[in-house]
Amino acid sequence: MERRKTFMGKIDVATKQYMSHKNVIADAFNFYVYDGAQMIKPERLQKIDTVEFMMPYGNDAKAAVQKMRDNLMIWESVTDGNAVYVVLGTENQDKIHYAMAVKNMLYDALQYAKQVEEAKKSYRDKNKTADIKLNSEEFLSGFRKEDKLMPVVTLVIYFGDKSWDGAKSVHDMFCVDDEQILKYVPDYKINLIEPIKVSDSEYEKFKTDLGSVLQFIKHQSDDDGRWIKGKRRFQNVEKEAVELINMITGANIAGKEKDEVVDVCRAWENSMKNAKDEGQIEGKIEAYIDCNMTIPEIAKKVSKPEEYVREVVKKLSVVSQ
């Protein structure tokens, strides 16, 4: 169990690192929000602190609780000559999170609270120098009537090949379905990229190897590699993306060490061929065992070392138990 947790931790770190690249985050949001149109430019993104604080309330309140988001950036957009800012966040999941709607809702609320707190602090500092004065209502909230918040958009990137069978909104998590009550309860829906729900043609809308990673995850359990043939994007996949594919799917795609990109098409076809050849050899060994042949005799027959034959025999004996 501890080993599994460590491995899952490595995937979490790897996906955070991969999604921290500005061009990858821009690609994810352009795909999801703008149907692949290049509206969000990487050079217009600025990384910001991913730590949020949940402030306690009441007489028994203890220290603030620290929450860490996966990735968070501010996007500066220009509309009608004016700069408009939007906070873009990603949450990366290799497993389904059944309370994702509540988790994201909390993160977004904390980000809005942080913006209000920063406005309050700025006015408090300015008041010391008499640069600005707040009326009684503004002083109460620390927020002026004309102040505006930056919208927060959180996108969940699911690095799994199953259908997301968890709730996709807070309303989906409730134990009541009384519409009269629910219409007074604000809903919160998650934004989700789900590999299995994206058609192969839609993957062409991705401009980075994020699309290649997610499409490979979608097809990782396919019996053959027909889905990948003729797809030019897989002929030049960056090594970081290939390493992420290998880690998440258990594939063994290898390229030349000096190369910056990998021909995944060829590597995947070769690995499937090798797996097929390996399976044929194991089938022969199993047949020779049934004929009561010795390890040395079998090794000679299949042109493999005796140690290899022993490992196969051991594996076959475990399967048959």
C-alpha cells in the first residue's frame, strides 16, 4: 500500500510539473473554453502563488488552514483597449475525486476572499498616508463600491481512461431532489476534460503534446495500435510528455537518449510487436513444460537464457494457481 501511495505521489508531482508550463495551460483552456482557437497566449500568462488560506471563525478558532492548488496563473486579456484579468487554475487528477465539486468550490471561494483581503490591505496602507478614504460601508468590507473581482476559472484535467463517474456539480452530491428547495441553493459545476469523452478528431484542436498525452491515455487499453497510425502529431512528441505517458499508462515508449522528441508511433508499434513476440515465446515454453522438458532443454529450444525460462515458468505457475 505504501509503495502504491508513493507511485501515485510521483504521478501527482509529474502532472503538476507538466501542467505548470504556460503553453500547456493555455492549450488546455483554449481547447475547453474556445474550442481550440488560440485566444489565450502563453506570453500573457503570469504564474501566481498557489497557496490559499482558509481563515477560521469563532472563539474557538485555531490557526488558518493552508490549501495548495495544483497550478494557478493570471491571464491578461485586452478588450476594447483595456486590460482584463482572469485567474486560471488547474486541478490534475489521475484518479476520480468524488468530492471534486466541493474541493474546487472551496479553492475558488478562497481565491475571491484573497482578492478582497488584498484590496482591504491596500486601502489600509493607503489610509495611513491619507491617499484614500473609505466611507463607513466600504470600511466595513474593505471593498469599495466600484471595485471588481477577477473571475476564477478552475479546470480539472483527468489523466485516467475511465469515465468520470463522480459528481460534476454540488447539486449532484445532495441527498434531496426537491427542486423548490434546490433553486435557492447555488450550484457549482466543475469544468472537466475527460480523455474518453473527447473524440479523436477533437484531439487535433490541441496545439501542444497535452493532446497526445490525453489521447494516448484514452487508447491505452486498445488491443492494437491502429488508432495511432497516420497521426502526425505522434511522430514528434516531446520527451517530457513521453515520460508522463509511460508513468501514467505503464507503456514502455523509448526514444534515443540524445533526441528531444520521440516518434511515439514507431515506438508504440515496436513495443506491441515485442509484446506479441514475447507472448509467443511464453506460449512455447508452456507447451514444452507440458512435455516434461527440463529448463536447459527449453532454453535451448527457444534460444533464451535459462534464467529467463525460469522466470517465465515461475510466472506461469502463479497464473495457474
